Amino acid sequence: MGNTTYAETLASAQLISTGLRANLDKLAKRGMDEAFVAGMEGTLKKVSDLNAEQEALKARLKEKTAATESALTELKGQISESKKVIKLALDSASWKQFGIT
């Protein structure tokens, strides 16, 4: 099949499946039977369902990444503010306990 996308592979499988089903009587003498076509259609549906699930997971991952980045930005701001207050309130000898050098 080479380097084809999911969409191209699914479209190709759908076309082949439809063609097989339409010409099953002609292909039966070569070993192509209803069970094979039904199996192919089942696999096509399985791949299609898994692909849809994967795309949904990708979308959720992007949402979680954005939320994590937002929370991280907030945390960095809090760290920065803490360091400023520590430096103003305490002498430099005690900064080390806060990880400030």
C-alpha cells in the first residue's frame, strides 16, 4: 500500500469492499466469498472506529496541553512573585533555603 494516509486507506478499502460485494458471483471461483468480504467490512469498520477514537483523544490531549501550559504560566508567575517578596523581606544569607542563589 505504500505511504497512504488513514483517509486514503479507508476510502480505498470502502471502494474495494463495494466492488467485491457487487461482483461476488464473478470472484467466487477465485476464492473470494461472502465471509471474506464481511470480514473486510468488519475490519474497515474497526479501523474507522479506532481512527475516530484516536482523533478524539488527540483533541483531548491538545486541550490538556493548553490547560497544563496555562497552569504552568500561573505557577511561574507565583514563583517569581515569591522570589521578589523573599528578596525584599529577608537578607541574602537566608535566600539559600528558598533555592535562591
